[in-house]
Amino acid sequence: MRHNNKINHLGRTYAHRDAMLSNMAISLIKHKRIFTTLAKAKELRKYIEPLITKSKTDTTHSRRIVFKNLSNKFAVKELFQEVSQKIGDRPGGYTRIIKTGNRLGDNASTCFIELVDYNELMLNDKPVKAKTRRSRRGGAGKGSVAQTTTVEVPKAAAPKKESKTKKTEEVKVEDTVVENPAEEIPAEETPAGETPSAEE
């Protein structure tokens, strides 16, 4: 039984499958893009990406481990000198799979698999930034899109607001400055029959 055995044997023995993936990896390093079936491309991605990560540290030990899998000194040399220099800042995801439809003979799904940094058309469309594994809790920082916008108030509306505030201030001043209430009350408002005394 195949409980939790996720490996795709690709209809081959272990030795045949390993040799095929090694040859496909060499071709991908040399030509930067190869045309194959989708199932093979997915298995090749799992095979070659750890080798590209290993090539970032150019030591004798790393070269021996990569040569053990590739068995081609020209491919190893190109991987450590060219490819690793170009993808040095990338934290992973060195390959891209692009589906191209189904094959006519057996209707197998086909695709391109390519090294990401060697596709000039996609590099011209979007500038590649070095991504880090940090949280996005920073809010509006340097790279945020949100910008403050200023809204201009029409000139006709501004003086009206100022005049209303001035009137309310004047009313408050008059209410607080009342010193002698007898002088403020006009003669018409005094009740009939009562005359203001001279003492008040």
C-alpha cells in the first residue's frame, strides 16, 4: 500500500527516474528553459531547487554534493558561476512552470519550466524586488501606497464661517460685560405705573 507516499514514480524504476531528472536538470541549467510534461516539471522543480540553494555557498563541499546529483562538470561550473550570482538575493522559487496545453498524441498536459531570472520579457514588465520574510504589521511606511490628500475649501465659503464666529463672539462679550442693569433696560419695557428710583 502507498500510505502517505507522495512521490511520483513517473512510470519508471528508481534508477531510471533519477537519471532522467539529472539529465533534465542539466538541460535546464544549460538552456534556462525546457519543454516537458507537467508531471515531470513538478518533479524536476523539487529536484533542482535544493541544488540551486546549495550553489549559493561556493565551497568545495557544496560543489561535491551538486556534482553527485548532476554528474556534469560544465553544468556545475555554470550553476556556481552564473546562475548562483543572478539568483543570490532570491529566498526561493527559482523556477517557473507555464502550462502550454495538451499534447496531441496522448493528451498529456505539457508546459515550459524555466529559471525565473532569465526570462527577459517578464523582467521588463515587473521590477524584481528582494523579498524578506517579515510581517506586514508596519502600517503606512515608506513603501505604502496610501498618501495624504489635501482638500481645498472654496473661497466663497470661508468668509461666511468667519463672520458667524465673529458674531457669536460679540454676543458673548455683550452678555458678560453688563455692569449696570438699570441703564440697559429701555424706558418702554418698564411696567406701567412704576418709575425707576433715583437710587437704582
